[in-house]
Amino acid sequence: MLKKRSLALLGAALFLAWNGLLLLFLWGRPGAAPGAAPAPPGSRVLPAQLLQLAHDAEAELRLQRELLLQIQRLQRQRTPPKIPPKTPKTTPKPPQKEEEEEEEVVIPVLVLACDRSSVRRCLDKLLRYRPSARRFPVIVSQDCGHAETAAVIASYGAAVARIRPPELGDVAAPPEHRKFQGYYRIARHYRWALGQVFGALRHRAAIVVEDDLEVATDFFEYFQAVLPLLREDRSLWCASAWNDNGREGLVDAGRAELLYRTDFFPGLGWLLLAELWEELEPKWPPAFWDDWMRQPEQRRGRACVRPEVSRTMTFGRKGVSHGQFYDQYLRFIKLNERFVPFTRLDLSYLKKDEYERFFLPQVYAAPEVRLEELQRGDAPGGGGDAGPVRLQYRGRDSFKALAKALGLMDDLKSGVPRGGYRGVVSFVCRGRRVFLAPPPDWDGYDPSWS
């Protein structure tokens, strides 16, 4: 539009200039009307001649104006008029190209099932809360061949994709591990199913869920938001929806947006990238895959992201672990109830350098308290400033005693406490933020602490 207006102005200017020059030329050449003889040199211009010149100039101007109007009429016939777009009543959408690029991010949810017909509880919540079937396809891999569970999964039709490993029988295991046959079968199932997701289906990331987990309303929002962190920060190797110490009373339910780094692999609803699977698959263990993941050789100093309030809870008391920890801890895990728009939040504070810049100084700036003070509510600032406090442990037995007294999970895997980062476990006690922490000169985990 601006270009056409400029051309019109240029044409008008040329028209005026041309006629101005023409008029000057005619005035400068008296008697130069068509058919008139040129005036001799030194002759005077008579009034009759001036009148003739004026008539000639006026005729020339009329001719030029008529030509210009004809040109404009021809242009209007060739160029159809533009209709101005209507003002949208809603907020404009981003450019189509950006929408298509965003839609390309696909994160499948791999559900590992066996003989629990209660898998329906897991699948119902996944399908209810997922924002897009295309971006979050649900893939159910069923081991065991349990007919009732298979019928439940089949009842979802095309809403879920169903796969089944080719081997459903027992796994060869050492004689001393015969009672652990279930753990061998689970490890084989994980290896095959993850191989299908990343190998055959060629996905670049996946969320792993077992059939006894129920998910929170913002489960997908959380994983969608933390995926870029895993891609950008190679010191992170997973993100988990689970807080091992997420019992009611040990978390700040009003701060459900809080996320942490942890050196402990939580599992129980977790996200990994294809690059990690390419690293782990060649050396995948025959059994006890989760504890194997927690070994220093696999972790390699990397951390996971975990929430303050869990985005999964387990309802599976029955299983190969025979309910280990379930009655004492797991059934009390609080499932988040408030949707947090994680994709709209700045999560860059979880990158390693930035996290350690504020987390560790906060821990060791907190006043140190004794267990008795904490339990009685006599910690410093209890009456007014309810800032964080620090409870210090000085060895394996010290940690286990304090954790047990406070209702935390007290077991250690390769020396790493559940939910811990650089030895620090963050939780809430009597409404106060507490850091169960090693001394400031802590120099790393001791794998013999188990």
C-alpha cells in the first residue's frame, strides 16, 4: 500500500513538472502556436499573441489531465479493490509456523503393565488429563499374559497403543536369586519396552509409568515444562514426578510449584531422553534395574528434577516387593491437587550453576538446630520469622536416626539419601522448612552407606 502511494505522488509530481516546463517553453516562444510562423528577432509580443499563447497552454493542460485520468481508470480495472480484514474478536494466535513447530514435540507415555486389572485407574487419569492425544500418545506394554488385565487394556480401543513382549516366561537367573524372578522379568520388560519406544518407534523422549500409579492434573504440564531443561543441561539425566519424602505434613502443599534437583533417582513416573537410553541399553542389568540406576557408574554425577509435591501416587500394595515401604511410607504420599502452569514459569534456576549459587548458600546460612528443638517447636525464629533451619548429621548412623525420628525414608542407595542433593534433604516439619544436611565441608557420597 505504501509503495503504491509513493508511485502516485511521483506521477503527480512528474505531471506538474512536465506542464510547468511546457508552460515556460510556450511563454518563452511567442507565436509558437501550431501552424504559426516564428516571430522575427527583436519583434514585440502583441496582446493578441499573448491571448493565443494562454489558449494553447490551457488546451495542452486539458489534454494532459485527460491522459492521466485514462491511466488511472485502466489501473482500477486491472487491480481488484482490497477488502480490509475484520478485527478479530479474540486474542490473535501465534504464527502458524510456530504452532506447527510446537506441535512437533511428542512425548509418549509408556505404561508398563503385568497382572493388575486395576491398570484402569492409571489409564483413566492419563487419558483424562493429557492435553493432546497426538502429543502424548499412551503406549501400554503388557508382560505376564494376564487375561483379565489384557481385556481391560483392550477395552480402551484406539485411545491407547498396545504392545506385548515376545518372551513372557521366566528369565534364567542364578540359583540364589530364584526368589527374585519377578525382578528379572521386570528388568527384561523394561529393556524390551524402552527399546520399542526409542528404537522401533524412534521417539526422542518418553515418560515411564507403571500400572499402579495415579497421576495429578498437571502431570503432563510438568513434564512438558522440564523437557527443555533435560535437553539443555547435561548435568540432568531425568525428571521425576515423585518425591520420596512427599508425605502429608512433610511437604508445603501451598508451594506446589517448587521443584528441586536431586542426586537420588526417584523413578515412579519419570522422563528420559533417547540419548540416555542409547547410553544405558547396552549395559542394562538383568535385575534390580532401579537400584542399578542409582549406582555411581550409571549416575555419573548427574541429577534429576523432582517436585515438592508429588505428581504421582501409588495404589499398588501388591507387587514383587510384597508391599515393602508401602504401609509405612508410600500410601501416605500426597498427590498434588492444584494445577501449576509450569510451562509459563521460568525454570532456569534448576540448571546446575544457578541452582548451586542459591541453594547451598541458603542451606548453610540457615541457623542450626537440634532435633529436640525442632520437635518442640523451639527452633530459632519460631515465634516470628519462620525461615528455614538446618539439622546437621555427621555420619551414616546419625543420618538414619534423624530421618527415622522425623518420618523420612532412612534408606540410602550407594550412599545417596532419598530426595538428597549434595547430601541435603529438604522437607517441612511443623510448618518450617528444614534442611537435613551434612557438614559444610562435605566432600561427596560414600557408596558404603547402604
